[in-house]
Amino acid sequence: MIDLKNLTVEKTHRSFKNKEFTCKELVQEYLKVIREKNAQLNAYLEIYDDILNQADEAQKKFETGTATMLTGIPFAIKDNILFAGHKASAGSKILENYVAVYDSTVVKELKKQGAILIGRTNMDEFAMGSSTQTSAFGVTRNPYDISRVPGGSSGGSAVAVAGDMVLVALGTETCGSVRQPASFCGLVGLKPTYGAVSRNGIIAMGNSLDQVSPFGKNVRDVEIVFNALSKYDPMDSTSIKDRVSPDTQKPPFSSAFKIGVPWHLFEKGVDSEVMDNFKSSIEKLKNSGYKIIDIELPYSKYSLETYYIIMPAEVSTNLSRFDGIRYGFSDKGENLMEVYKKSRGKGFGKEARRRILLGTYVLSHGYYDAYYNKAIKVREKIKEEMLEAFKNVNFIATPTTPTSAFKLGEKLDDPVAMYLCDIFAAPANLTGIPALAIPSGKDKNGLPLSIQFMASHFCENSLFEIGKKFETLREK
Ligand code: GLN
């Protein structure tokens, strides 16, 4: 029996090296748990059929001395990450039987290092949602309480890790889709700097916002995965080559660092237990020497509105390629227009159709200037104000989400209530800065709560440092 609950990437690596267990034995343990739990939780849409071969290949790397930290490490990947020869449906009926014809850059890297790709995980359709209930392939349940959502859109990846059905997982973020499910499932989730990790081979939602983002049970695991995947990729035109990090210009990490808290953003809509937990986390940081500074972010107040204009505009453009002809699901029609209409009408779910309509509207003649162009300007203002804030503070802290995990079915008929889940996530995606979500305790129902730290572009190392420090403070 391997103690899966307390396993970390480094522990696993050591155990492989010390021959305490083999790559295959570990995978078999995870498969056992998957067989027990997945039917109920629906974290995985598919378990790949070649994982035992992958485990043999990984084992060989240990025997020939070519193993890296990720060799033999079991990964789950979100259903919008391409893995050649395997299905990738982005949680949508329109791509139900689509088989990837090439590897995404992140998968290529994982394969190169001998990581074991266990399976693809459930998600909100095309990553649109905060609860993994808009998937065409059923809802995913929260392992802390199966009557509740795991968060979304990368809910399947979160539940796979939280349910000990895999060690680490990849999701994607456009606006909180890793941090929010990490928060609801008691995990650590990182949204990297935009341009840090390649988007090549990721089924796009909002190109100017999307980033592949890791989940882990602790900060160190997430750090290891991020470091392995963060590199310049010529296949992604938005990948950043010259990475200037203010991290390297700072003195060594010190607990005298300053944390800015935009208290004014939490005036409305934040659950009182979430707020109490956040205040007590800030208190712990203060008592251990961090300087807590009250900051004002007047434009960030409009992040959600800005996001819900820019994102649908990009979504409507991206999803236009699913026309019933080039990929996936196709319905018959008398003429071309009918084929388009029937294929898209039946292939896309309600939320995808809603966003296509919204996006088409904000981009249409006459509304483009009033909505899209204005949102682009506000986005710039938010970015300016964030960068200005980081001249005075090293981090900005907020609760990760305004509530803990809500019930299945809740908010489904109220899109605005669902969109409000993203309120603290949006600034990092809009401005491209990195953000780390870390468990910060539990509410009275035993549901996980979470704190988020944001830092300036390419300051992931600072985030990992404060994250590890917080993990020790949290227990006190
Ligand atoms: N909740 C966000 C939305 O519905 C999730 C987007 C994301 O990060 N993929 O747009």
C-alpha cells in the first residue's frame, strides 16, 4: 500500500530512486482508486489505455540514469489539452470524437521527461463556467461533499488530485479556472504569467487570457510542474522570450515584504466566513513580520465587467471554426447554411451559445466602440494600476473566491450569479500577472477556503516563497 494521500512529487521521486516502489506499482495504486471513485465523482472522462506502457518507459529512465523529477509522475490533463492519438473534446458534444493529431507543447514536454499521462479530465464546455456543470459529459462532484460542485472550469483535474486519483494535474485558466476549483477542493493552483507556459495545442477559449495552469496538493508540487513547463516556445506567438523578472532584482526573499490588501473590493458579495478566514490569514502573515498595506485599486473594481466583454468576443471568434465541416460533430442539411445552423445549434451547449451571441454582439458594427473598445481601454487602466501598486508592495492578497463550494444545480439558471464567482480571479488574467491560490482553512461545513496572492509579471518564485511560508503559518 502506498500512502497516496501524503505523497508529493519529491517523495515519489525519492521512492522511485530508492526502489521503494516502481512506476507501474504507483500507477496501479492510482488505478485502484480511480475504479473505486470515478463513477461517482466523474473526474476523468477517459483513462488512457497505454498507461502501463508509459510506466515501463518511465522505469527504464530510472534504470538508465536519465530520469528527471517528473519521470514516472502521474499527471491528469484537462480535456482541452491535445495529446496526439487521443481524444480531446473540450467538454463539448461538438468535439465528442475528435482525436488530436499532434501533441500540445506541454504534453510534448511531459512525455519527454517520462511523466505518465493517466487520462483526460472533465471540464465546463470549452472552459466556460465555474462549476463543471456545463460539460456535455455530466457533472463532476466535489470529493468533500458530493452534493456540491468542485468549481470549474477545470473541475475534473481538481477532483482527480483531491480524490487521490492522480498526483498532479494540468488545467487551463482564462479567468480563475484553476484557482477557483483549487479553492473549492483544498488544493494549490497557480495561474502563471501570461506567456510563461506555451498555449500551443490548447483548445483556445480567450487567446489573450488563456494559460495552462497546474494543480497540486502543496506549493512545492506546483512549483516543480511550473518550472518544468515554463519556457519560451516558438510555436506560440504569445510566448515570451526575454523574461525579465523583478524577482531577480530584489534582495533575498524576506518576511519584511509588503502585502497590499484592497479591502474596498470586498465590501459586497463576500461570504462572512470567507471574510473571517481571510482576515485571520492576513493577521497570521502580519504577526510573522509581513507588512500589511491597505491599497486602492479603483479600476480593478470593473474587472469582471471588462472580462465578460473581452472573453466572449474572443470566444465567439474562436468557436467559429466549429462549423460542422472541419471538425467534430456534423448534422445534415439541405444547404451549407443549414449544415452550419444544425451542427452548431445541436453541437454547442447553452452556455457556449450564450457566449457566442454575447461576443458577436459586442463585436458587431455600432457596438464595437461602445463595448469592445471600451473594455480594451479599461483593461489597460487595470494593468497600469496593478503595475503601479507593485511599485509599493510585493504581493496583493485577496480571498480566492467569494464563497466556498456551492450546491450542484445552484446558480445554473442565473448566469450573473455564476459569473460573480470570478470576481477575484479576473484581474490576474486581464493583466497577465501570476496568481497563486492556497488552502487557508475550512468553513463550518468542513469545506475548504483559500487565499490568493498575486505578484508582478514573472514573479512566480516570490509567490512560491510566500506560499510555502503561508503553508507553515496556516497550521498555527
Ligand atoms: N468562470 C470563468 C468563465 O466562466 C472560467 C474561465 C476559465 O478560466 N476557463 O469564463
